[in-house]
Amino acid sequence: MRASFDKLISWTGVLLAVFLLVAGGLATYAYVYIGNEVETQLGMQDITMPEGKALDSLPPADKAALEPYAGSPMDTGPEARAYADHYILAHMNAASGGQTYEEVSGNYQAMSTEQKASPDGVKQAALRNTLFQGNTLRGLLLYGAAFATMGTIAGIAAIGAFVGAVVLLVLGFLGLRHARRIERATGGPAMTSQTTTA
């Protein structure tokens, strides 16, 4: 009875190990695929991370966030997030005095036709357009950063799955070996087959 229970548990562990190996393989594929796509798509933008005077003109917190990537091609998720949140957004806030696109657009829409045609109206329209473009680029870069994070999580999951599979395989085979010893010690199936052969 004990040997049968050990076999059941051990084979269950082996089957779970196989499942984890498959899951680890799929997670590895996701990690590699997402990593390649993020690098390719961001690389196509041909953006170089700011350095020198471009960094010096930023607020200290933004400058500190960008300094580790200064002068490198923007082709990773962390670089895309830093560029979006600490370069584009910093310039948008400087241009609009901290106003959002929604606020600037609302002010512009509330203007009369004559006001829109005035120098202030033209300036407001240009700011509105700048903020719209900045938000669009930020959104695309942050999507890239989010996918890169998903890829990193997939890579960690793959490692966990492979480690779990190895542990379960080792425990499963040890359990099967233990079940075999119990059968021999108690004259179970393994002992009977040896006696019949003799």
C-alpha cells in the first residue's frame, strides 16, 4: 500500500515537472520574442538618449533618472520609460506650465473664432498640438516599456518553471526508487517477479 502511494505521488510529480517544462519553454519563447520586438521597434525610432546640455536643462530629478542612459540608443523598456516620463513629460510641463493636454485643449475650444485667430489663440493651438504629439509619443513609448516588463516577467517565470521542473523530477525519481525498495523489502511485485524469474 505504501509503495503504491509513493508511486502515485512520484508519477504525479513527474507529470507536473513535464507541465512545468512546457510552461518554461513557452515563457522562454515569450521572453525572447518580446525582447526582440521591443528592441527592434524602439530601435526603428532612432532616438538617442539625451546627454550634455539636453540633460542640464532638466529638473534635477529628471536629469538623475536619465543620466544612466545618456548618449545610448533608446532600445530597451527602461530607457523608453525614462525618456517618456523624464524627458518628453518634462518638456511638456515646461511648455504648458504644468497644464495637461485636456486643460489646454479645453481652453482652446472655449475660445471664440476671433480669439482663435489672435496671436494668443494661435499660440494656444500650437501648444495644444505639441501636447497632443507629446502624449501620443509618450503613450507609444510607455506601451513599449510595459511590453518589456512583461517580457522580463516571462523570463523570471521561465526560470522558476525550469527550477520547479528539475526539483519535481528529482523528487519524483527518488520517490519511485523508494517505492521500489519498499516493494523489495516487503516482497511486493518487484520481489515476486525476481522469484518467478529464478
